[in-house]
Amino acid sequence: MDTDLLSIEDLSVVIRRPGREVAALSGVTLRVGRGEVVGLVGESGGGKSMVARSIVGLLPGGSLASGAVRFEGDDVLRMDDDALRRHRGHGAAICFQNPRGALSPTRTVGRQLTDRLTTHQRLTGAEARKAAEEQFATVGIRSPRRRLDAYPHELSGGMAQRVMISLATGCAPGLLIADEPTTGLDVTLTREILRRFRLAADTDGRGVLLISHDLASIAGVCDRVVVLYAGTVVESGPAARVLGRPAHPYTRALLRSVPDVDGRAVVATPGAMPLLKAAPRDCPFAPRCAHATAACTSERPPVSWVPGAAGDWTLACFHPRTDELAREEPAAESSGRGGAAKEPVLEVDDAHVVYRSRFGTGGHAALRGVSLRVAAGETLGVVGESGCGKSTLAKLLLGLVPAARGDVRVAGSRMSALRGRELRRLRTRVQMVFQDPIGSLSPRRTVADAIAEPLRALGLSAARRAERVEALADRLKLDRSMLARHPHELSGGQAQRVCIARALAGEPDVLVFDEPTSALDVTVQAQILEVIADVVRDPARGSVFISHDLATVRGFADRVIVLYLGRIVEEGPVEEVFGNPRHPYTRALLSSAPSLGDGFSGPKITLTEDLDDTEAAGPGCPLAARCPFADDRCRTEEQELRPYGNTRAACRRVPEIPDLLKGSDIRV
Amino acid sequence: MLQLGGGVALLLATGCAAGSKPQGANAPSGTAPAAASSLRIAVSSYLSSWDQDFVGFDLTALMLYKNVYPYLIDYGVTDVNGAQILDTTNITPTFAESFTPSADQKVWTLKLRKGVKFASGNELKAADVKWSKDRAFAAQANVAGVYRVIGLTEPDQVKVVDDYTVEFTQAFPSALTPQIQAISLYVFDSVEARKHATDADPWAKEWFAKNPPTGGYFNVEKATQGQEIVLAANTGYPGPDPAKTPTIRISVVPAASNQRLQLQNGDIDIALGVSKRDVADLKKAPGVKVVSAPSNQQVTLQMSVTTAPFDDVNVRKALAYAVPYEQIIANIYGGDARPAKSPVPLDMPGYDERGYPYTYDLDKAKAALAAAGKPSVSSELVFEADNEEQQQLAVLVQSEARKAGIELTLAPLDPATLAERRQKRSVPLQITSGQLWVNDVEYMLATSLVKGANLNYSNYSNPEIEKIYEESHTTVDAAARGELWTKVQEILAADVPWVVVCQPNFNLPVRENVAGWVQPMDGLARLRFLG
Amino acid sequence: MSETVVVGTARAGRFATVLIVTGSVILAVVALAAVFAPLLTGWGPTEIDPLGTLVPPGPGHPLGTDANGMDVWSRLLHAGRLDLGIAVAGVAVAVVAGTALGLVAGYLGGWVDDVLMRVVDVFQAFPTFILALAVAALVGNGTGNLIAVIAAVNAPAYARLVRAEVRTVRESSFVAASVTSGASTFGVLWRHVLPNSLTPVRVIAPLNAGWAMLTLAGLSFLGLGVTVPAAEWGAMISLGSPDVVAGRWWTSVPPGLVLLICVLGFSLLGEGLQERAEAKRR
Amino acid sequence: MRIVRFLVRRLLQLVPVLLGVVVLTFLLVRVLPGDPIRTILGPNATPEDAAAARARYGLDQPIVHQFLDYLGGLVTGDLGTSIQSGTSVGAEIGLRVGPTFELVVLALAVALVVAVLLGVWSARHADRAGDHGVRLLALVGNSMPEFWLGLVLILVGYSVLGWFPAPSGRVDPDANLTPLTGADLLDAALTLNGPAFGSALAHLILPVATLSIVVVAPLLRSVRASALEVLHSEPYVAATAHGLSGRTLLRGYLLRATLARLPSLAALVFGTSIGSTVLVEYVFSWQGFGQWALRGLLYRDYPVVQASVLVIAFCYVVVFLVADVVQAVLDPRVQI
């Protein structure tokens, strides 16, 4: 009989630390065959990374492991050091999450690769270097020879991820493990990177274990999917089935929580994943499960076949759902539409922001002539890839960076005109919800303190502050007991609620959300999005919602602007922009946006090249270098926003594009 | 406490010394001549400069000067109960042939020895003497100061008669002339010097600061800044008792305990910088002997009679009664000191204990204080920060004086500050230790007890003393002088400007093979006798 | 089900506790000894035994007497007051001053930063004992100036430390949040930047107090320390050091050991805190 | 040529610092009580004599005038004339700096080597007995007053065991070493003077040991800390997870990353030890820079004090500059 490449049998891991004990994995069983791509999905804390570490024998100090991790038959948990060293890399190799951090900063990436090659493929220095060059080429790094001598910090995120992959494959492993390989990467890159893994499996017959919280993006590449919850496997089976018609309530909840570019509404599931101290005696999902019965809370559901399903589709649930996953249609409501009629609370006119380098000349322009207006009750979505100036725009709106040209008007008064007290006053009219909720709370201040901050500035008495704080806490469904806690005691979701409460405290005219959910887990994200949707509905207030994830924006924005390299390339009503994008860049974004549903319906296009080393400045359309439709005029002429229908786009060829798109997708 | 070594031991080394160690260590010795080819001597600090006229008053320097400059006349040696001691009353020509006064004692004629040569080969001639003295006057520093005492103030009082004869014409005759000249008649190689003189620097001080003088009993063979000086006997010296040891190696070892160790290990032969405490032990150490002899070094507490609280004679008396003399001698000097019963040092002609009542007696101290009408007084007690001996003394005096109702706050001062304070005459109470280079009461008065005398830190002035001082200039008869000195001591006993603590003996730990040590009354070793 | 495999251990942090506890205990003991010194000895710290100097240990003088005839044991105990007092007070002043400087420089940045940091440079480049003598001359003699010296010598380091920390904290989003909530600059500094910039200071301060004691000893050795006959370990050591070569160990070995132990106490404490901080960061 | 631009910029930044030091020192020494002139004239010089001497050293001039003169001198590299010795300060520094530098540099070098070896070893055996032992030892060394340690070493190494030469001087005078730099070991090497080299080395061992024992602890602590950090860092874990051999891991992934943070601390230690060698020099009769500076200070030898502070400050800033460069070389992320 042929042994699976990897087969994990009833693996349980308990981590003992002075003071606390965590059951990271409880009876996990899964297998990966040669040439197979298996997706390991679930939210953080589910034990995904622990599985990965156990496979390469890197369990953290103080952990007790039982069960077996069989790789080509022999048990990794019980290997001696030599065997382990041989197994590591050569047997199974990990691509680490956050490649930038996982590459040694003081060694050229070339050396790091050749290290692997010489160790595992017995190559001499010279051969190794040649091989390394080829490796780089195969993972899609342009001018690989030059890159060999680059240091990690000189690489863009995408580039670093490619290098990481080449390092892992460079060990020529039987099994390739990718731990969240696409987090922090732009949508256009994500697909590209994932394709690499599929290739690795198809061409050189490796097994691939793809760990991700992002169901939508991996859906396309996986053969099978294993869903982890609180250290247990709740469901596992063919990707198409599990993701298309999940049987386990958790899987379903997971899928429902994922926003999608096709605009269907997100359904949040209350509660959060528990941190188990010992192997569960019940169904760990029961508390959050709508279908939970006494049985669920009294004993642990066994792993069983999904009734009536062919193929190895198993799950651990007493009440498997077999019905179609309900697909709510785009919630028609959202906020007070046509709010645009009302007079604006926030206006930006032709704003330029330039970051100077400390010593002397130059610096780079982060925003180039951005203009926008937000009316009371209106929500403006801002999308774009990393480095497009999203965050700078946010800073500008809050007056944290000065505009080199143009200016910002809040509730009618110009920020640049004010100083000292008045400026501080005006600032309180614009409030921001930050990307990293915990990081945006002062570690040494209590929650109550944090929420009260704007009130303090308004000079409210302690008593008045206290009651306002409690009111806000209630509104955001924060348990009052939490008010006394410190940030590090909060979960990401709770922290974000606190931040929103703080933002609301001063009754600002404008709310700015800067990637408010990007740091959160899927189900939590859904909850927070719900809260935000509720908050932005307030007719007295305008909101700006910044995100790299188009799907989340689509949820509740009225209008959208698309940023590219500090410029607005397209602007218009959300349905228009998402339904019928005018600008090639917008189309490309939508095309590559991952989706579990229909995704972007129109003809798709893909842009070439990474963002890195496309020079920002220079005349002509900034996208020209990457745009499939670019011609010489595009490269020379400055593009400004032109109205097309009720959207505006900064592209002169918009009228021709439909013809250019004749036939199906264009890949360049 | 850190020893910097170096310091000032001028005519009366009133402990302006930054490091009193070298001084405390110079001592007479039993003579047992045994020639050694070379000797190794440890000192606490390197000399600051080779130029005696302009800069550098530390004892290492002064000691070296005595041995490398040609001093035309110097003290003779006498044997006091077995110990070889420089005899300040017997001045003998060394590099000179003779030094004789005129009938009226105002004109002194110096006849030079022929054939005395500097290292440069130039012969020592009258011109050199003249140039050297002119330089001294120009320097306006020490020698110029000393000469004032014997009425020499102008360069043209020094005349060249012929190549080998020089005349000194004083403003008035003085009993002190021979002794003053003995410490002032050192000569530079003027021919060599002129080569290095410039308009900016007519006296070639730049050059002399760096280059050792030549022509003395020893020539400096090698000098390593801060570390070591090698002396080689000057074989060309035609006069009496030339240097016995061909080479003497003087190395700088700041840490006292370090010197002690090296002496015990035989890495050095003579340790000029060991602490009092060590001396006691070294007496018992194998291979080491401690040559010791009584000396005229005085340790005193000087009170400013013009500064409160010591402007009241009764307070001064109170302190004089409150000092635990015996305990000091026992604890600090290990019994190796002589109790002094007069401001005039023991062994000085005219010493007389009569009418000196002060002993350790707290009741009398309290009584005296009561007489002053003050139940208690307080003052600062100044001493040298880096002088362990003085520090111990201060601590002891403080604790006893407190019992008598005198509250003393200790103020250890670094050399610069001390010099300034003393010069301002603003120190109410200070410890001084030193010895007279000229063993004579008139000289003592001149330097430290008459109005405006430079070392008169007590700001003491008493018409009678002034009168006696005037008188003494012209009184040459010893008996008559004796009368005066008795008077002086009575007056001082009554006025108590000083509390004389004691007269510690000189102790010098050396290797057993060292012989020929001659106890210098001025505290500056004459290395030529060492064998 | 197969047997359990134990992977390594997670002992990290336990040793830190050991260090911290040991250090604290040492310091506590020394401090208590200093406070209750009079109960532990019949002699005053500067009381002179007329019966003699350098008396070997024995009845009456458990550790003998020093060159001044003072009881070593008594001085040993009392010295803790000066040493601990000066070191701790000095470092405290340094921390306050340095932190204030670093805070302002780091947060305001720009020319203020440049100027302040240059000043700090100047001070840091200044040799300790020259500062010591200068301060002594300016502030006047006594423990006050020694505290000033310790402070002057150490403050620059804190200024740098805090500045560096502030520059990172300044960029954090909770500061941005506070600014946008309309808090005044002082408010932001006081309520957010300061409390979050002090971690390294907490760690360094104890170590520093230890070194301060050594500096103090050095100054005493140079004669720039406490004035005689005040009881201070450094002074005792330097007064007694010549005795060692004479085999009279009791005048300087005990203070040497006590100083060592005391400084060690501080070092252990600091090391422990540091280890804990690092463990947290991982 | 980024490095050159960086150097130039930094050197320019040094100017105000050094200027500050110069001004501060100049004022300080004059604020201090004490009269430099009196210490060279001796007590029985008259006020006139003093005035004359004062004039000789230009101390009678108004202070601004004095300062300008001094600055002018500095610009032309003239550090003035020592009041005590009457010789040029520059020359004296020349004699004194060499020995002290030799001492400090060697001590620091030894300390660094020890710190790196033990630190890395310690980190790799973290939380085992050996690790604890090493750290405790280092701390003990760091808890001793250097002069005290020096005396003990002399007592044992020289007096009791007799392994080392008498602690006076820095080299056997009979080895007739021709001084060039003042750093005897270096001179001996340059002049190929075998015996001198041996003797200089023998003289160096104890003081160097003293100094390095005292300074090793902070270095070791830092090395160990950053080594630990690296060992726990993602890159290192990743490298391990890819099964690289021990040697590659140590050489390529641990060492350089560990050392990256060391230079600035080393510079700090260097700076402080230059200032504090005075004690060690005293105990070992080293007659180096520290002793010279201290004596100048106690005798208020203005030019000497000013010069010595300036030299120390200069070394300090320069060493830091060097440290930054080294750091930039070690850590590619550091932009200079």
C-alpha cells in the first residue's frame, strides 16, 4: 500500500508555560498526498500554525505532544536530531507567514538560498549560485542575478514572498507548507503567489499544505480543505464541496462572514473562538451554534462521514447541515443614499502631500492632487493597493500631516488656517478608527480612559465623562466590566469596538475608518463590519472607509474612489464602479479580487509586474507601465479625471476599452 | 588616599607639599659604606620640570636639583651619635674653591674651582654664575625671594671680577648669608643656554624645562617622562666627596603600597614614598632595614590670630590643651616622633622649653574656653587632601577638640586651592608640616612670624617680636642671640599662634645593602653619599 | 493512543525571578543593616578608640579598627546610609532630569531635539572626575554635590534612552488617536508618551545605581568623595588598601566585599528585570 | 559614496559638540577655586612675583581675550604650555595618550572577544547552569571597584606568585625601547624589539585584565541578549526549519545578526573607560593620560585640563562615529 506523503494521526499538543496551559491541538487527523494541495483553514487560535510546526518538529518549548505525525511513514515527533535535520527542509519545508520577517536581515537572499541548496542538494558554491538564479526566475523574480545580492529589506512584500517560496522549494522538499502566504499582499499579487503553489504540486508532484484564514483566495487552488476550530478538525473534504456547500455550522458561519465583491450582505456570527485549557469534552463551537442541542454541550461529536456525500468528506457534528448555503441578495438598504445632496462635512481640494527626507532635498509625494467631498450621512469608500496613499489620505484628513498644496475643510472651516486650541477643537470633529485596534490603545490606560479621551479634551466633568462612556459601551455591546481593563486584556474584536466607541465619543462630523478590519479574523470582522454599518447610518455624520479589500467596501459605501500611486483614478457610485468599472486599474482590481461567489462578473484583465520598482514620478499615466491598453500617448500625457456616465475616471481610452475587451480575459 | 607626589618644600616646607611622602621618608642612616654598581629608588611622582628658576616645586624635583645642578657650596656632614647628618652650621665649598666675607660681612667673594666642566664640555666660569643669578632675579621666583632676606635685590649686586671670581654685595650684613647662599648658588651652563635663548625667551626656559641641567654630582643619562630617570655619576667632578654609585635609577611609583611591595621583593633599594603605617611593618621585614633618626621636621596647627574664633588667645589656648599629643605620636607615628615643647624646633640653636605649658588636658581646655566666654566655638580645619598623615591627624584632633567644645569641620584641600587660600591668609586653622632649610630662629622669624612674612599663616604680629627680629640682624654673638631666642619663645608660648604637635623622626625603608645615607636637614637627599 | 512526547521546556523567566528576588533581598538586608546600625554595634561610625589604630578583629572590635582607630564593623554598617542614599538619590535625579530631556527632545524633534542632544553629547563626553571636581566646587562640598555628580554623570544616558523610546512611541497609532481627540501636547506627553516610554528606564536604573556606587568609590579613592571621617565604603577601601599588602585584611576587605555584594544586588535586580522585559518582548 | 557623505555630515555635527566642550571646560577650570600660579611659585613669592608669573601665562588678560587666544591656538593645533612643567601641552599629550590608549584598546578588545564567545555560548545554553554561572561571574566582575581589583591582582600576581613584573613602568627600561607612538607594545612591534615586546606584554597583562574584567559584564549581557533574540527570531527559526547545519546557522544566521547591535555599546564602554583609567593607571604606576589629566586638574594647570578634556571628548565622539560605521557595515538595514 502506498503511504501518504504526510499523515497526521490524532495529534494533540498541550503547551505548558509557567502559569498557563493551552490545548493547542486536540486529536487532529489529516493527510496530504503527493501532488495534492490541501487547504488548512480556520481563524487564528484554531491551531493552524501549530500543525505546521509539528510537521517540521518545531513545537515550542514546553509542549506535550501525543499521537503521530507520519512523514513517509516515520514519525516526526520521535525523530532524533540527525533524522530531524534531514527531514527539515528536505522532507517538509515551510514558507513562513510574513516573509520579510522570516528572511535573515543580515544575509543576502542569494546566500540564504544557496545555503539551502548546498545543504540539501549537495551543490558546490558555484552550482548553487546558478541554481539559485534559476530558482528565482522560476518563482517569477525579474532580473534574478541582481536580486541574488539584495538584502531582504530591499525587497517588496511580494518579492520577499517569492524569495521565501524559492527558499522552501530550494530545499527540494516532498511537502511544501505555506503558512498564510498571502497575508499583507495586494489582491493582484495574491493570485499570482497562490498559482506558484499549485504549480509546485502539479509540475514537481510535491504535496502542498496551504494554511490560510482567507477562504476566498485559496478556494481556487486547493484540492481538499481541512477546517480547524479551537484545535479540532471540524470538517474536511474536497474544496469545491466544503466551500461550496459546507455541512458544519462553523464552516458555514465562516463562509457567511466573508464579504464578497458581488456585494451580498455579510452575516455575522456572535461570540469568539475559545482558548481551550484542555482537550474539549464537548463541541467547542456549541456556544456559538444556532443548532446546538444538549448533546453538543455534553459530549464531543465524533468524526463521521457527511451523510450521503461521496468522497472522503468528513465532519465532527451531531447536526450536519445539508441544505444550500443561504445566499442573501445585496441588502438594498445601506445608509441614507443621495446624502450627497446635503451640504458637505468634509472637503479636500487638490491636496498634495510630500514626505521630506530628514536631511536636505527631495522626499516623495504620497498624494498628488486628491480632491473629494463627503456629505453628512454619506459614506465614501477608498480603495487601492499598498503604497497608493490610502493611509496618507487618512492622516491628511485628521490633520496629522500637512498638505503641501491644496487644503482640507472640515464642517466648513479650513484646517490649515487654524492653530493651537482652534486646531485641536477642529481635529476633534474628525475621528479615526485605526487599522491595528490594540496598537491604537495606549497600553497603560484603561478602556474607560481611552473612550473618554475626546470628552476630556472637550472639558467634560469626570462624572459626565463616566456616564457618556458607559452609554457608548452599551451602544457597542461592550460589557461594562471591560471598562476597567487594559488593552492587552482585550481581544481584537473588543479592542476595535473600544476604538469605535472612542471615535464616536466626541460626536464628530466625520468618521475615518482606516482598514478597520484587516487585522481581524473573518467572523470577528463580520461582527465589526456590522457595527460599522450601523454607525455610518447616522444621517448627521459623514464617513470615509479606507480598505484594500474591495469586498468590505462594497458592503456599505455610497460612493467609492480608487487610488493609485497617490492619484484618484476612478470615482463614482459604488454600484457603478463595482458593476461597470471604467478605469483599467479598477477593472484589474476587481478581476483579481478573490471570491467564493460569482465574484466580478464583467470581463477580467490582469496587470503585469509588481508595484515595486515602477517609478512613481514621470509624465504620463502612472499606470501606463502595467496597463494592457496603454499606448504611447498614455505614456506621455498627464491624465486627469474625466466624467463617464455618473462616474469619473482618469483614463482617456475609457470609450475604447469595451471593444478592446472583446473576447474573453486578457492576460499580458 | 591618592598620592600625587610632588609639592612645595621651599625654604620652610610648610606642607605646601602635595605629597608629603618623599619628605617624610628622607632620613639619616647608620653609615656602612658598601659600594653597589647601581641603586634603584622609588619616588611618588615624576618631577614637573627641570628648570629650578621658573617652575616646578615638587620634592622630587628639588631633590633631583640638589644632585644634578652644580651647587657651588653645600652643607658639610657631621656624625651625631652614629647617624650621618648634614651640618647646617658648617658650609663648605664644593664646586667652588672658597666663599668668604669681607670684614663688614657685606661683600662676599666666591672663588671658583678650575676645571669644573658641564656635560657640554664648557668650563664652569664666573660668567655662568653671573648669568645664572641674573636669570634668578629675572625669574622673580624663589631665589629672588630668598635673596631678599640677606639684602640682595638687584642683578648688579652680583659682579664678575675675573673668570674665576664673583662678588656679592649685600645691602646689609647677615648671619644667614652662608646658609642662604648654600641653597641658592646653583649654576647653569650659560654658554649652552645662550644657544637656545630667543628674544621671546631670553632665559631659554623652554629649553631648560625639557633638558636636564648638567655639571652636578650626577648627570641625567636618561629621562623617561613620567616613568624613570637614570642618573650617572659625573666623573669630571674635581671637588670633595664625589658620587659613590655610578648609576642611580629613580622610578616613579605613585601607590605607596606598591612601593612597599617592590621594596620587599627587592625590585627597588630605596622607597621614598611609603606610608607611615608601612614603615612600622618594614622594620620587621626580611631583607629590608629602616634607617631612622630624629629630625627637625615640625608638625603644627597654625591658627589665624586675626580670624574668629582664634582671634581670641584663650580659644587658641583651649585648642592647645585639647590636642592629644601622646595619642597622636602613638597612633599616627607609631611612637616614632618627639614631643615638641616650643615653636622653635628641637635641635635648633636656642631651643628652650621654659614657659611652654601646653599638654593634653581637656579640663584646662574647657576652662580656657570658658575664660574666652564662649561655651563652644566652631571652625574649619584645613589640611592637604592627599596627605594621609595630616588627614589622620585632623580626624584625631577633631574628635578630641569636640570633647573640649571646639567643633571642627574638616576641609581637605587640593594643592591649588590650598595655595590660594593660604595666600589670601584666610585659613582660620590649618595643619602644616615641614622643616627649616636654615636652622636658625632669625630665619624662622623672617619666614613665618614677623609681619607680612610669606609663611606667616597666623597673620601673627607682635611688636616685641618685630623688635627682637630687627635686633637679631646685627647680633652675631651666639650667646646674645640665645638670649633673644629665649625671649621669643616666652612670647610665643603666651600668644600661641601655633600648636606644635610633635616632631616626627625620619624613617627611610631601604634594602639592607644600601649604605651611606646622609640625613639631609633640608629634606632633600644627597645621593652622592649613597653606596 | 501512543505515549506523550515532551518537547524542551519553558523555564524562561524562572531565573529572572530568582535574580530579582535575590537582588532585592540583598539590598533589603544592607538597607536594614544601615538603618538599624546603632543597634548592631556599640561604637559610633566616627568614634575613635583611644586604645589604638589597626587593632585586629577580636572582642570589642568584631572587625578590628582602621588607621584612625575607628571600629570597622560599625563603619561598615553605617556606611550603607551614605552609599545607598547617594547612589539611589543620584540615580533618581538622573532619571527625572534625563527623562524630561529625552521626552521633550524625542517628541518635539526638529531643532529642539538637535540642540538638546548636542548638549547631552557634551555632557556625556565630559570625563567623570572632572565633572565631579567641578560640581564639588560649584555646589559646595558634602553629600549634596556627590548626588549632583552622580546625576550629572548618568542623566545623559537616560536622555538618550528615553528619546529613542519616545521616537518610536510617538509614531504609534494610540498617540495619533490621542492627538486627533484634541489632547494638548502636554496631555499627550504626560498621559500617553511618558508612561509608555519608561520600560527601559525601569530596567537600567537599578544597574545604574550599582555603577553609581562604584563611581562613588572611585571618587573617594581620588579624594573627591565624601569628606573624612564620614563612613563610606569606597573611602574605607581606599583608606585601608595599603593595609592589604601588610596582611591587615580587615580594614579594606570587608568594605570591599560589602560594596561588591551591594552592587551585585543592584546588578542582579537589573539583570532580572532586563531578562523579564526581554522575555516579554519575545 | 554614501559613506563619505555620512562621515562628512557627522564630522560637521561634531564641531558644535567639541566647541561646547571647549567652552564649558574653559569656563569650568576658571570657576574652580584654586590658583595655578601659586602652586608653581611657592609660598614666599611676593604678589609682584605672582603677577609677573600670571602675565607670563597671559592669565592677566580679560577672560574673553584669553579664550580667543586659546581658540586661536587650537585652530593652529597649539594646545598651550603647561603651567606646571612649562613644556608644550601637545608634546606631553603625545607622551601620555599612547600608553592609555594601548591599555584601553587592549582591555576592550579582550573584553569584546570574551563577551562575544561567552555571550553566544551562554545564549545557546540559555537557562542552564553554565549560562547562569557565566552571567553571575560577569556581574561579580562588574561589581568591583577597579582600583581594588587592581591591588588584589598585584598582591596575588606579583607579590605572592611572582608571575608578573614589578608594577612600575610599562616596559623594562633595559630593553631600551625606542618610543614612537608611546604605546610600548606597538613600538616594540614596530622596532622589532623582541625583549621589549615581551616585557611590555608582561607589564600589560595585569592592568588589562583588571580593566577588562570590570567592563566585560555589560558587553556580555548585550551580546547574550541579542543572541537570544536572534535565536528566537523568525529568520533563525526559519533557517532551522529548513534544516541548515549548525555551522551555517552559527556563521550565517546567528553571529552577524548578534553583533549588529554591539558597536554602540562598545563605544560607550570605550568612552567611559578612557575617562576612568586614571584609577587603574595609579594602581599600576602606568603614568598614562588619566594620571596626567588628574594632576593637571588638582594643580589647576588650565591648559592641561582643557587639553585633556578636549582629547577625551574627541576620542569619545570619534569612537561613536566609528561605531556607527561598523554598525552600518554589520547591519545592511542601517542607512547611513
